[in-house]
Amino acid sequence: MKSGIHPNYHEITVECQCGVKFATRSTYKEDELKVAVCSQCHPFYTGTSKFVDTTGRVDKFRKKYGLK
């Protein structure tokens, strides 16, 4: 392998908005990464379905195509 061309692969801490923290290894430049969802709170993994429409995309779509 050539020296000097590969990124630094080090241990970082990942923190989710739900409060879960875990350590992993990454090429991310910072020592801490904040994420919105993780495997503890993501609906796919938890089996719960929560629909959040924060930007109004559903209403915009319904108005555009005349759906009720």
C-alpha cells in the first residue's frame, strides 16, 4: 500500500438523538458523530411505525394532485 494516501481509521463515538451512545471505528474526521436515528429507535428495527411529516410534503402532494 502507498503511504500517505489512506484516511486515518480511528475509534469514534456515535450519539443518537434518542440518547444511545456506542463506539465504532471510522474514517470520520471528528471524534464524535451525532445521528438522528439508530438501530434502537428506527421503526424498521423496533417494529413500530411512526409517521412524521415535518415539512408538509404530504399536504403539498395532496394539494398538487387534488387528493383528499
